[in-house]
Amino acid sequence: MSAAPAYSEDKGGSAGPGEPEYGHDPASGGIFSSDYKRHDDLKEMLDTNKDSLKLEAMKRIVAMIARGKNASDLFPAVVKNVACKNIEVKKLVYVYLVRYAEEQQDLALLSISTFQRGLKDPNQLIRASALRVLSSIRVPIIVPIMMLAIKEAASDMSPYVRKTAAHAIPKLYSLDSDQKDQLIEVIEKLLADKTTLVAGSVVMAFEEVCPERIDLIHKNYRKLCNLLIDVEEWGQVVIISMLTRYARTQFLSPTQNESLLEENAEKAFYGSEEDEAKGAGSEETAAAALPARKPYIMDPDHRLLLRNTKPLLQSRSAAVVMAVAQLYFHLAPKAEVGVIAKALVRLLRSHSEVQYVVLQNVATMSIKRRGMFEPYLKSFYIRSTDPTQIKILKVSEGQNPYLHLIPALLLHF
């Protein structure tokens, strides 16, 4: 009878003295050595002419990176395979290079011509990966090459490559801010893109490179509002934050106009002592002297923004809900801003970290709109399982005029 193996395929196990330990590789489904000091076996597999061995080696290397292991000493062996004809191998090689290109800049520079050829590859994933690696090399000498690659990628037929070009713009700007004018031209071009995949990335590039260029948003405002519902969650947060800033500078504030109308009505009702002394004839003169204020009519583009962001209050992402709540708090009329209260209360059922952020914002909002959360008072009751920080926020008088009535004795339950 043969001896039992020193490891188990499912759980792994300890090997005998002097033998390397083995583990299960979730990426390749095979067993590989966990002795990562020399990686001689992986180097040999990468030097072979068999694509199957190279693919197996790259799967193991990527699995090592995912586990937090240092695989930087394999860079020379991996970078030699960047020109491999096998698409699967090439994809994994680019994944590795994106991770270590910034650390091994000298060796990465030797493969610049290969990356440039990758930008012409028929596969969109290879083109995007080549641009991602190229923008990860933080060497000023290749700035012109990076700029040319970004401009070409911005006109690529693949939305995924154009999205990668938008991600590369802030990287190049941080490396050489003198390229700002050319990068703004690329941003302006990408802002006109009609695909949802590109929208969030280019708005992020806009916010990092030229947030003061509000004029670039004017002609794309309605398109961004209409695309918003179909953009990925990360992009929704970025676009909503930018549109909030845009709308606060370009549209009249409904809240401010309401306060002005109330103030004028109050002055007209009470009058002044001088007006009373002048008599009835002077009242007509004073009335004529008052500027005629038209009733507030919301701009159609302002209404478009509120209408297209309201459904996102039902988003599964707490960040998206908070972004929409911020937008409504600053831009919605007084009669409509109450819709965010229910959405924020719903977030109080989330993890404690989310609860803390939501309660902080509720406290800030309640200072200006004290009655907004009154119908949901029960949601702010203290629970025995609440962390101390959340208990303190719930009894804060700044949130709601009624919350301070909650007995402090509940803290002991």
C-alpha cells in the first residue's frame, strides 16, 4: 500500500522536513509550491516555448500578487513575455506589469516599444492594458509618448479604451502639469462621448485637472443628466457631485428666492414709521419705488437635474444616496427637499460605519431644516447594540428639536 500524500487537495497540509509546503491555487485550480524565495520553477516555465506552461506560470504569479506576496523579482522573466502571441498570457502579463511598472521603471522603459505596439493590438483589452501600463511608468522622459497614446486612445472605437484614456489623464497631469492645455482638449473631446462607460471616468479627470473650466460642462450638461441613471455607481457619485457644484453656480437657489419673497412680503405688510407719517399719498409712491419681484420659476435644466437624480435615492449604494441627498439639500425647493429624509433613514439600517456618516449629515441638515426628520423620530431611538459614537449622535440636540427628549438612561440598556 502506498503512503498517503503529505498534503490534501482541499485544505492543504504540512509537508515533511526539508520539503516545500503546498497550497491550493484558486486561480489555476492546481497545486503549486509556496516557497517564493527563488521562483526558479516559475522562471523556467516562463522561458519555455509552450504557451500552456507560460499561462500556468502567470496564473500562479497573479495568484501570488492577490495573496499579497512580493513577486517583483520575477519582473525580468515576465516582461520578456509581453510580446507573447497568446492572448490569455498577454492579458496576465499586463496585469502584472500594471502592478510593478512603477517600481521597476528601468526595466519597463526597455519595453516601451512593445507597449506602443500593444496600443495597436486588435484586442481592446490589450490596447487598454498597454495604455494602463504606459501611464504607470512615472518617468518624465516618456511624457510625449504618453500624451500621444492618450490622444489616440481618446479616439479609439472601443468605449473601454476611451475609459482607460480618461483614467490616464490625471496620471499624466500629476507627472507633468505643463501638459494641462493639451489634456483639457482631450477632456473636452471625451466629455462629448455618449457612452455611459466613459462618462464617470472623464468627469473624474475633469474634476482633477480643470475643475474651474465650467464652460466645458455647458454643452454636455443635459447629456450627463440623461446618462446618469445608467452609469455605474462609482461614476454616478462623481457626476452627481460635479453637477451639484455646477448647478449651485449656474442656477438660482430656490431657497434663497423663497427667503427673499418672505422678507419683501414682511416689509410690505409692516411698512415703516416714515411711510406712516407721510400719509396715504406717499404710500402709493413708496409702493411704486419698490422693485417688482417676479415669482420664482425654476429653470427647466434645473428641474431636469432634480427629476433625473430622484430615482437614485433608491440606489443600493449608500454613496450614491448620500450624493443625491446632498444635491437635493442644496438645490431642491423647500417643498421637495423632504424626500431625502426617508432615503437617509433607510441607510440607518446599514453597517455602523454607514450609520455614523449618515447621522453626521442628518445632524448638519437638521440645523437648517429642523422639522425634516420629525416623522421618522422612532428611527433615531437608541438601541442597546449601537456603538457609543452612534448613541451620542442620536441624542444630539443639533439633529432634531425632539431628539433631546430621549432619556439619557437609554444609554445604559
